[in-house]
Amino acid sequence: MLRVGLSLPRCPGGAAGAFPMAEPAAGEDAGTGREVLGSSPVTIVVTSEADTWDIDTSSGPDCGQFVDWDKMPEPQQPAEIPRDVLSRPPKELKRLAREGCWAGSHAGRARLYPRLIQQVSCRLVTPDALVYRDVAGRLFGKPSVSSHPLPEFLEGCPMPTYCLSPHGVTALKKILVCVGALFPDITHSPLVPALAALLLHYSEDEAQCFESLSRLIASNAPHAAYIDQSFLAHQASCMTFGDLASKHCPAAHKLIAGAAENVLEVYSEWLSWLFPGLPFGYAVRVLDVFLLEGQKVLYRIALALLKQFRLSVTPAGLQGSDVKAELQAFVRNISEHVSVEQLLERAFGIRLFSRKEIWLLQMANRKALMERGITVVQRRPSFHLAVDMQNFSSSTVTAQEMRLVWSWIPERFSLFPPLLLFSTSENGCSLQRFYTCCEGYEPTVLLIKTTEGEVCGAFLSSDWSERNKSGATSGFFGTGECFVFTVRPEAEKYEWVLIKKPELAKAVPRSRQRSPSPAPESRLGSSRDSRGSSPNHLAVPSPQRRGRLSPFLAIRHFLLPSKTASMFMCGSRDGIVIGEGG
């Protein structure tokens, strides 16, 4: 295979930098690569077919020119990368990435990354390497140091350099300036600098790194976004992570809610736990899988970090401390707690929603933010919870208890200030009056205090009037986002369950009931996993048909049809039944 390298005009660190240049004659410019086309010699380099196309572990002359090798972690034992790796089915390719098939080979990543990113579906008009060379030449010209400021969308965003050399840091800044010039619609994107820095470690020149980053920004794959590009999208992702953390990491969520004044503020930094929080060796392993699976991988890794953080601290040790600083310090020293292989294994062991369901949840959170006044073009504002806990007053719960309850509510609902609809001290104890006061409002939070001082309650995402829509005097109603909880004597949130035929739940003895799994393979009457079930889940068996969206997301909030509904509360003129699923 014949490979031709040209000394292109005005392309600092461009493609020509990857090839050996002819020695300049006396009196000529030393060859910065910025002369007018034709003034520099054309260098032809002949390389073998294997060096050009094989995904192997050998190093090359164009591999790692931006890297400070003294900062790089000790290389692992290189694994043998299959020669036909790019032709493998997507599922097998994901498995190889998760197992670290190319984790020990810098040259292997350098050859593999551009080809993986070329497979990303993106917009028809996407800036490529040639566009970068042209724009960089016009922006930076001949001076080796540019005075161009970084784009405004990076204001307040960390810019990690990892193991880049000073030459690499300069190249990184130039790439980010060109991204700002060619993607003017980006208003906030904290992930872009970290991705650019990581990709630059494995790029043969600035132009190739820019093209790879550009394709990730311009991705149009359905339900598989790679990079949030506005504060609205970023904040919706933070709220989505908060919803996922409340569901999949209840113990860690409870710990943080008890120690932090604003849980959403803690979760708003979830992305920085990964980039730049994780050490380089961990971050690049996350990148291996991220390029194949998209943003869902980042949620998995962050949830795994949150679970591990819960195991490393005690509630007493976290009281009075800066939770955000504690989390960042924990992530920086993650190697003291868990290896990267263990972290990935635990992350992919979490039974997360499908990519489409996560996308639906993000869209719901995005809609709530827009109703709150956040716009696509808005810069990063100050963000506060709707409830002022400092001035909170209630005879049922304390401010600390209410903060915990409020953290359990789906993020998009907790943005809005609460309105007191009914109180027995003001409205009496009539159930009919309770219905009259609450009907027409959604969602609602019900708090009940017993004569013994115990406090329990429920969150209902539907209107109370829906109890009558079935035509019966008493019926189940609500969506999968409903839940019941206790505050005293023990604070616990009880997750949603699926009930297709409520009468079946009554037929199963409590000793044989187990917590439902979101896996489609769950079958009624399977009791072999009962010993490993969580006491924080309502024990109801729940068959679920493959291919159907989770009822957690599939009810009317997203206007999606679903014949399966989660049922927590029923009511009539005589009383209200809460929880127990049957």
C-alpha cells in the first residue's frame, strides 16, 4: 500500500507532522508546514499493508506525538487484538471493549478509535479533518502561540490534560477553539474538553482528533446521544442521573440526602466524577466502551462509583462534611478501593433501563426544566431547589425529614414549589373533603402521622380523580413512579412494583413472595431468589413481556400505551389503602 504525506499549507501540527520531512536546504525555512502550497517538498513514505490496516500492538511513528510518556501509567501486558475485530457483531465488539481487549496497547487504540468513530451515525454536513486544517490555518496562521480565548461554552468547565505534553496541551486548546468556531450552537458542554484530551492521546494529528470529536458532537443516532451541548440538556442529564440513583442506589442516595442540603447540586457534578475525576487508566477504559455504547455507559459507571462510595464511608463520618468534595476525593483515589476491571464489572451488573427509556426520562426532565424557564441558549445559571428548607415548618415532619422525602420525588417534579392542599388541622378528618381538596392536582405527596408518632406517606404522580375512571367504587390507580415510604421510626422508600392481575398477588403466600426484577425473564411463582431479595421492595411477583417499555416510564407522562400498570393505592368513600401491592 502506498501512503502519501503532503506538507499541507497553514496546518499547525497537521497531517504532515506524522511523516518524516526532507531536510531543508541552507537558508530555507525549517519547515513549519505553514508555507503556501507547493513551496515545500512532497514526501512519499511507503509502508507495509500490515502497518497501515492491522489493529495490532506495535507502535508507529505517528502514535502518541502529543503524549508525555513519563506521565503515562505503566503499560499492561498487551493482549492479542483479533485481526477481524472491526467486522465482529456489535454485541461481541461491546464484550471485547468491556473486557479490555485493547486496554494494553496504545498503538491498538490509536488505530481502532478512528475506525470505531467512523461508524457513528452523524449529520450529513459534519466538519472533518480538511475543514479543521482550513479553519485552523485561518485562525492561528504562522504564530506558534495563539491568543485566541477558549469558547464561551467552556466557562466553568474543567479542562483536563491527563498525560499530554506541552505540545499536546497547545493542540488541545486549538482544537477546542475550532470546535467553538464550527459548532456555534453549543452553549454548555463539560464533556467536550475531556473527550478531546483523551482522543488526542491516540490521534496521529490535531485534524484527526478534531474529526473524531466532531462526529461524536454531530451524532444523530436515535436515543444514543454522546455529548450534551446545552445547559438545558446537561441539567436534564443530571436530573436523570438523580432519578436513576434514587432507584438503583437507594442506600447511597439516602446517605447523601441526609448529609447534603441540596441533593440535586451533588448530582449535578456526576459527570465530573468520571471526567476529569477518574485517573487516566480508568478514564480511558471508560472511553473504550463509551465509543461503542454512548452516554448510557457513563450513567452505569457513575452509579457504580456511587455504590462503592457508600461502602467506603459511614453516615456519621459524612455528617458536617462537604459531600461533593468527599465524592471527588474518593473518585481520585478510586484505585485504593476497586480496580478498573471490578468497577466495570459492577457497572454492567446494574440492571439499568434501556437506552430508549433513559432517553424518555431525559425528555421528561427537559420538559420540566423548560417549564421552569430554562432554555436551550441559556448559560449556566444558579440552580436551587424549590423548597426552602431553612424556613420549612410542619407538625408532621422535620425539615431534615422533608429534605429526604423531597429527594425521593422524581427530579422534574421537585423543581416546583409545593402547595398545601389538605391538612387535618385546617380541613378536618373527612375523607370526602380530602378528595375534594386534592382532586385536580398532580403530582401529590401524602404525609400521615399516627397517634403513636409514626410517619408514613406516599407519592402519587396521578390525579386522585383517576380512582373513579374504572367505574368501580374502589380500584387501583397511579403509574410506576408512585411509591410509598416511611419516615419514622425508620426512613425507607418502597419501590414500584408491577401487578398485571392483582388477585394473583393475594394468592401467593407472603413467605413465597419476592422482590420483582426488571428482567423480562421474571416468572410468577419463581421463588429460588427469595433469600436475596431486598426488604425495601414490595414483595409482588410480576411477569413482564419482552420488548415492552418499563411501566416506570410507559404510562401517560410520555403518552405511550401500556396495559401493565403499577398499583400502590386505592380508595373509596370509606378509606384509603396504601401499599402492599394487594
